[in-house]
Amino acid sequence: MLMTGSQRKIENRRILYAAILLPLFLLIVSLCLGTLKVSLREVLEILLARISGEPAELLTTPSANIVLNIRLPRVLLALLAGAAFSVSGASLQSLFRNPLVNEYILGVSFGAGFGAAASLVLLSRNFPPQILAFTCGLLAVALVLVISEGARNTLVAVLLTGIIVSALFQALLSALEFIASPYALQSLFFWLLGSFSQATWSDLLWSVPLILAGLAFLLKMSWRINVLSLSDDEARSLGLAVKRERILVICLATLITSAVVAVAGIIGWVGLIVPHAVRGLVGADNRLVLPVSAGLGASLMVLADDLIRTLFPFEFPVGILTSLVGIPFFLYLIRRSRATWS
Amino acid sequence: MQIRVERLRVRYQDFELSVDNLLFSTNRVTALVGPNGAGKSTLLRALAGLIKPIVNSVFIDGLELARLRGWERAGLVSYVPQEHNAALNFSVFDFILMGRSGYLNIFSSPARADYQKVEEVISYLGLEALARRKCQELSSGERRIVLIARALAQDSKIILLDEPTTFLDLKHEMEVINLLRRLAADRAKTIITSVHSIDLIPRLADFLVMIKAGRILATGPTTEIFRAELLESLFDYPLRVVEAEGKQLILR
């Protein structure tokens, strides 16, 4: 028994390494792609020169400017967004004991979207939109949970309330668009569809630390999330402060989601597809599911963005692409889990 | 380690459970017996800290149950539910490992000592063949044993069980009964279990607590109070207790 245990440990470690290396590899490759082709060697030289911190002639070239100030923030944001959506999706699915739940269904996406838009339209552009995005994202998920609490068929109740609360925030968003200036409206419209194309270092300044901190805490809690996926009675009898720990996980998942939404807009369904695929690969244990979802989600998101940058002659919003792939997958999952709906 | 119930009142909707002066002692299996809805599960759930009683004067070796933190209570009392419906399909090993939660803080994962405890439990119960299987592949009898294994990994002296033999076939039923007896005798556990089928009681329990409509009807050693008159008034149904080959049997 111990033999198979250690063999499994080695195999798991390999999967973990792959989940870390794949996004790093894609990060470097993605920096080469775009209208202006930059060779892999040149990209590496630029990165090394930048990291060493010494002033080099190389850093003043147009390619260096494009790689460091346009592509790097964009690719980094795509990586973190993929990781954030996937980890929050995986955590929430365990917490709600339901493979269909994700931040989109729980109303977090539209709540955070409204919050960020309100911040951009009503407050100063210099005020970080992450704050209102997080507040409204939290408000949306709290509304869903309070309204659906005590319903006999919790799954259907959560899904329906999620739709209604999302609709509420969409209506509020439309109201905002109505009062926004034409100039603000244009950028609002594009941002809402979900895109990494406008990412700048100043956008990332706030979001990156929030996402990294939220991810770190959720990954630290990955084993605890296993226990939280049991029934309330079981988790409580095992010694957990169930309610408090659930709320903490929901807050962290909402934090990383809204930190992405605040800068990249609404990109749905990634958090549904990735954890599902990962569970098929490594099993149910969140100590593996969470980090591997982070790596795979980051990789897929960067790939999706690369596709858009290379295949389309114009900036096609990545949020539309993920929805076009994600919604059929959601319907497939619903059909498969019909038993739990009756 | 023993549980002393001084005063316990639990109320929900129009049902009230009221228990005074009850002692569950170490090294024995105590069975809670009574008709459906009498309050057996409610008493178990109150002792496990899963519901909030309105009066809760219960002491575990002198410690007041109501004042214990969740993780402190988990180190003293474990609770084995009747069924486990997992959303996620954990391996049996990972499932038993969750019994260690009370010893770990919210940001930590199990360490070597926790794995060793689980391995010890697995070899004590002879579950080596199941350890790598997935929980959802198990038969209901195997799943019941795995639930008990998780309680053993929790390493508490008191184990509460909610009808652990219901829906099991004859062989698994006897397996669970023998295991509970072994735990009380060899491991000095205080076993408190509700029982659905009274036929099993003489084989299972040293001590009986008869509950009817939220009140204690009788308590005492099985050899003394497992009698036809008491059982009849407990279940409102005529029956006889006969002895055959040294065992007490119920005729109804």
C-alpha cells in the first residue's frame, strides 16, 4: 500500500511541475506573437536585460517597447485571469458540492462588472475600480445565498437566484451605460465583453497583488476545502467552524474574480470547464485540483488570447470566445447530472 | 472518558427532548432504543454539538460540552452519520484522512503524523484493499466501515453512531457490531449508538437507554432491562423475549 502511495506521489508531482512549467513556457512564446514578429531569442534577451536592471541599448528598441509595455502586461493578465477563474471555480464547486457552480452563475461576475463600471463612470478614473468591483461582487453573491437559503432544492434555487441577481446587475449596468458620456461608453462597451487588449502596467498595479494574495490563501486552504465539501454536519463534527470557513472561501474566490473583472471585464465559463477537466485528470483531492487548475486555466486563457491576437485581424473580445465554448459545455454537464435535478 | 448529561433540553418545531441525569461510561457500548421520532438522533446530534440545545448542561470528564471550541470537541467526540453522500469522489485514504481536521488549523494540510494515524487505522480495520479505491465505488457496508474508520482517525475517546447497521446485509451487520464491541473492549472507547432493530441489541449493547416521545423511559444494563414488559411499553406492541442457546431473542 505504501508503495502505490509513493508511486502516486511521484506521478502527482510530475503533473504539478507540468502545471507550473506550461504557463511559463506559453508566457515566453506569447511574447513573440503579434503583428510585429519578435524572435524567441530577442524576447529572452529583452527580458534578461530588463531583469538585470542595467540600462541597455536593447531596451530602447521598438520591439523592446512592444514586448515589455504592451505584450507582457497583456499576457500576464491573461495568465492570472485564467488561474483566478479556475481556482475560484474549483473552490466554489467543492464548497457548494455542485460541479455546475461558478462565479458567473453565482452573480459575482456581473456584480463585480457593475461595481467596476460604476467606479469608472461615477468616480475618478484614478480611483482603483477593484474596490467597488469587490464590494458589488460580494453583494451579489451574498444576495444569491441569502435569497436561496432554506430552499428545498438548493441547486435549482441557487441557479435561478443567480440568474435573477445577474439580471439585476445587468440592468444597473445598462442604466450606467445610458448616463455615461459617449467617450466613456465606448471603452465601457469593449471592456464589458471581456478583453485583455487594454491591459497596462498601471491596471495591473492593483489587481496583481490582490489576485496573487487571494490565490495564495485559497491554495493554502486546499485541503480544508476538501473537508468543507462534506455535508455541514460532517464538517462540523470533524471540528470545523463551517460557516466562518465557508464565508472566508467565498470572499477569497470573489476577491480574485472581481480583481480580474475590474481590469479585463466579464470573461465567463473558464472556471467551469477547467476544474472539471482537471478532476478527470487527477481526482477529487483539492490539494492537486487547485494548483493544477491554476496552471491549466492560465495556459488555456493565454492560448485563447494568442488565438485572438493571431487569427483575427481585429480585437475580438476573449469573453465572447469563452462563452461560445463554455455554454455548450455547461449544457452537456447539466444533461449528465440530470439525476440530481429531480 | 465518560459523558454526564445533567440537564438537556432540545426543542424544534413542536418536538421537545428532555433528558436529565444520564451517564454514558467508558468501555461499553450504550444503545439508544425507541420508536421512530422518539428523539434518538436528536440526542446524538446534541451530544455531537450539531444542534443547539436550549438547556445544555453536559459534561465530558468534567469539561462542559457547550463551552468547547469546535476543534476541541472534535478531539473528544466523533460522530458517524448514517450515510455519506459525497459530491466529490475522494479516495478512501483521503476520506479517512479528513478525520484529522480537528488537529489542523485552517491553512494547514495533514503532515506525517496524520498519515501515520490513518495507516494505523487502516491496518487495525484491515482495510488495505480498499484504501486506494474511490468512495463512490464502495458498497454501503464498506462505506459504513469507512465512516467508522474516519471517526477512529479522529482519535476521540467517545464515538457517537446514528443507526450504523441500518440497510446492511447480515454479514456486514455482524461486522459492524463486532467492531463496535472490539472498540469498547480493546480501545477503551465510549460507544453510544442508536439502534433501529431491537433484535440486535443483546449482541451489541451492554447498556440501554430507552427513549419514548422525547423522554427517557428506562436506563440500565441490557441484562437487566431488556425485558418484554419494558420493550412492549416502549414500542406499544406486544412481544416476548425468549432464550435459546444462551441468547435472548425477540418473538413478535
